[in-house]
Amino acid sequence: MKITSIEKNKRSKDRFSVYIDNRFSFSISEDDYLSLNLYDKSVLSQVEIDYIKNTINFRAAKNCALRFLSYKLRTEKEVRIKLHDDGFDGDSIEMAINELKALGYINNKIYVQKYVFDRSKLKPKSKKLIKFELLGKGIQEEIIDEVLNDWNVDERSVAESLVKRKFGKYDFNDDNVKRKAYMFLKHRGYSHDVIESVIGRVE
């Protein structure tokens, strides 16, 4: 199998895209490209290609993902985007992610549990808005629903606490204050019924 061209990867300047018989075959880091002496070869066997894809690139993608995960929990989608942006090909990304999921380094359910806990303590929002945010992170709806269904929270009490903290010094007989409080809770995803109930109790 003939190497017909080698180009700088468009997504990562530290990787090369290797074309075999005029078709893209794999990407490889500059260090691995040099250590394997690919610059001195014009032909590769299928065994060599498989070794690069399944061993060299898999190991590199896995190590890159582990470094990314070492800073904080990440979703599967975040890891996938990171590896793609770093120039890894689809097969290497898939193998690395499957391995890290099997080892427990990537776990969307644990991510959701921590996300919900942090949100409830640092910046409370409604279950509806939290679900919307998590869906945007590429997490499956059934995982989100499972965690949120186990999360016992009185949304009216939380919303009331938020309003008192934000508007406690204002006069709720002022329609403008009530309107601002309404929009404040609406922005955090609370339903009309919850908001009306909370404003009525605070008023």
C-alpha cells in the first residue's frame, strides 16, 4: 500500500494526515511520525497501518483524553470534541472513549449527579432549566431524568429563597419589583404557577 501524500492536519499543527493510495488512512502525531521513520517510507503494509491506528493512535488519544479529564469531570461529548479538535481521527476517538468509559473515567451519570449538586448549592435553578443545560452537553435524556427524579427538592422553597435574597430589601407592593422578580425566576426556568405562588407568598 503506497503512501501517496502526507499533509499537515488542518485541525492540529502537531499532527499529520497520511493518505494511502490517494485516500485518507490515518492521522499521526509528529513525534510518532518521526519515531516510526514514516518520512523514509513510501509503502506500508496492512499490519503496519493497523498497528498505527489501533496501538499508536489509540494510546495517544487515550493519554490526551486523560490529561483533559485530570482537571475536572467531563461529559463524553466534551471529550469527543477535545480529541476531534486535537486532530485525532474518528476510529481513534471511538476506541479511546470506549476504553475510558469501561474504566470509569467517563461517566455521564456521575457528571449529572455532580452538576445537579453544584447547581443546587451554588446557583439554584429549576429542574427544567438544569435538564435543558445538560441536554446541551450531549447527555442522554434518560440519564438526566433518572438523576433529577431522585433529586428531592421543593422548587417553591428554593425559588422563594432566591427572590428573598435578590429582592428582600424591595417593596413588593411595587408592580415593577414584582415584574423584575417574575423575570428573574422565569430566567431560571421556573414555571408560571411556581413563580406566581412564590411572589404571592413574598408579597
